[in-house]
Amino acid sequence: MIEILPAIDIRGGRCVRLVQGDYDRETVFDQDPAAAAQRWIDQGAARLHIVDLDGAREGRAVNAEAVERIAALGAPVQVGGGVRDAATVARYRALGVGRIIVGTAAIVDEAFLRGALAEGGDDLVVSVDARDGKVALQGWTESSGQDAVQVAQRLEALGVRRLIYTDIASDGMLGGHDAASFARLAAAVSIPVIAAGGIAAVEQIRQLRTVGAAGVVLGRALYDGRLSLAEAITAAAGEAQC
């Protein structure tokens, strides 16, 4: 069975979804991110995926108060967006965040990454966000020009123990994840890799499971009602729908 992680993207204190990471293409799904989190918990979510979109853009934790309210609900969470220094890592750990997601800082600041791994490598997840196979940085607003597979391999060599691979072109589009690109990256490393971006059907979850996904992040498809959390959990377990 692989993890199913409902996404809670926070911007301006609200639960929103973007299209392909574009801040000008936003849909608000809930004024209260904690209320959205509680709905997914009530429907059986084992872990939540939280992203501080303002933080990702500004390089600091902006919506920590909303994250704290979600963490207080008691379900396991992983949180990213603007985690670029040791103080932010410590702040989220103090709030009870189980997994902390690092993107830009892990790729451009090796000293920071080594320090974060030394402090709690089991709880650290590095997000490899790619457009056309190249890693994007700064809340997806800049391209690093670095090959995603090579970056993933370098991160594993440095001691990273879990990755998220986001297919930016698919994110929010509901057309499916680029499973071929995901499979290449997952096959190139020996650590767990979570898939994110555009996943909207049980068939896509099953496909990602067969190519080695350790988990799947679901966003717009859940909020739009195209896919139920129960259906996703069943697909992740490899069970047939009744």
C-alpha cells in the first residue's frame, strides 16, 4: 500500500489550489485550512500534505499559524514552503510537524541540507519540482537548469531519505501525472519517492504504484469531487472497487 496525502495549499491564510504553480491562477476552496484538514481526517486521511504557498514565494514561513492549527488536530502532517533555514525547521518541529519538506534550500545550500539531515534526517523530505525535466526553484518561479534525475541522485548521496517529485506542468491540470518521468527518477534512486501533480483518477494511482511510488499527493481532484478519498485509498491498497 502507498500513502495517499490530501494537499492543503495555504495562501493568505486560506486553502487554495493553483494551476501549474501560477499564483495568478488561484481557486479558493476553503477560508479555513484547518476545516479542510478536518474533513480529510474524518474521511480517513492517514497523513496531510501542507504547503505554505506564500512561504515558498517569500522564502520564509508565512502561514505558520494555520499550520499550527492543522497540526493540533492530531493527524500526521508534512509541511513545506519557505523552509530555508534551521530556525524554520526548529519552529515546525516545535509545532509537532512530523515531516518537514525542503525544496530550494536543499538544492542550492548544501551546508543547510547537511545540518538539517544531522538534526533529524528521518523527518526531512526534499521536494524535487520539475518542469520539462529541469528542477524549478523559489516557489517554481525560477529554473535551475539542473536535471531532476541527477539532482535526486545527488540528494540521496548526501543522505536524504525521502523525496517528493512534482510534475509542475501537470499540477492542477487534472490530466494525470507524467508517470514515465516519475518512473525514471524513482528507478534512479533507492529511497522512497512520493508523486505529486495532476493526479485525478484511480487508474493513475494504480499506475504510479506499479512504477514504484511510495505515496501520492492529491489536490484539485479531491476538492473538485472528481475523485473521492475513499476511492484513492482503495486504489493505493491495490484493492478493486466494489
